[in-house]
Amino acid sequence: MAEHTSSSIMIEASPADVMAVIADFARYPEWTGEVKEAEVLAKDDAGRASRVRLLLDAGAIKDDHTLAYTWPAENTVSWTLDKSQMLRQLDGSYQLAPVAGGARTEVTYSLTVDVKIPMLGMIKRKAEKVIIDRALAGLKKRVESHPEPEAS
């Protein structure tokens, strides 16, 4: 049975700036560590990614998979596993909460991973924790080192 892991981090930027980085899948290999390739396969009516193919290398978990994304609220993005070779489940979300009038953002990343091959629960939890911690640290570094979003 899959259990979820979550962690939070404070980022010195507005929720909109943080979400802009989260939504820029093409640049994930530049800051996530575990994502080696990312390709948006489909977009929703608002132009946001709805299906994304990711090549993941997170130590114990290596996979080429597709995730289905939903954007249920302005400061929330969620995903579920669409197809995978190794994974049975890869469901997660980013929840952004404005702090200090929106000058800072608390980002909470939740993730549930389940693999098709037998693996000890503690190894799965460790892999989830590694993915979350590296992603949050990479997100923080990326957002804070690029404070001005690119002009459209």
C-alpha cells in the first residue's frame, strides 16, 4: 500500500513567480536533479501542461513516464501517473501559500510513489524524500536566482 510523503520550504518570491517556474516543464532538467528530460505532450484550455513525459533518475527509481496534470486552483498543481514502465503510482502536488503579503511563498510538495517491482517500504519512502527534498531545494534556488519572470 502506498503512503505519501510531504515537505515544505519557504521561498523568497511571490506565489505567481514560484508557479511560473513550476509550470515551465521544459526547464526541469536545469533545476530538479532527478528529471533528465521533460516534454509537454498536451495542454489544457488555459494553455497549461496537462500531459508531460518525464525521464526520471532518482537513484533507486529510474523511469520514463507520463504524468497527467491538473491545476485546481491558482496556487495548486496536482499530477497523477498516466503511464510508466516501472511505476504503479506517482501522484503528487505543489501547494503554494502566500506569506508576508505575498512577498514570500511557503511551498508544500506531496508525493506518493509505488513501484511495480518489490521494494521495501522504507526504500520507497527514502526515494520519495530524496525526490521531494531535491525538488524543493532546486525550486528555491531556481526561483530566488531568477527573481524577475521573463517578459511575455
